[in-house]
Amino acid sequence: MRNSCISSKNTNLNSIQDAYKDFLNDPILAKRNSLLIELSNIIKSNDIREETVNEFLAHSYSLIDYMSQHDAKISKCDR
């Protein structure tokens, strides 16, 4: 009986995850999280070489550009 209850809960969780898959897999949040991990790794390793910083900045600017494009698409939808 307990196993079937656990199985039922897992099924419910899977269906909830499927229903909110697009929300949970937000590409902007994923890119931001990746950027934060990259920054954390730079800080931990104390790697402040110019090329490392420039690479991080390039990734940061890429995220800003991506967010700007996303905002522009949303603005077009509001018209």
C-alpha cells in the first residue's frame, strides 16, 4: 500500500513538472545561473587574469543582449 502511495505521489509530481516545464526551464534564469556559477568559480580560484575577466564580461553582455531581445518581443506583444 505504501509503495503505491509513493508511486502516486511521484506520478503527481511528474505531471506538475510537465505542466510547468516551460516555467521551470526559464532560459533567462538558466543563463543567469550559469553566469553566477562562472563568477563563483572565478572567485574561488582567484583567477583574475584579463582574459578570464573579459570572457566573463562577454558572457554577461550576452545575457544582457538576450534579455533585451526578450523584452523587445514582449513589448511587441503588448501593442
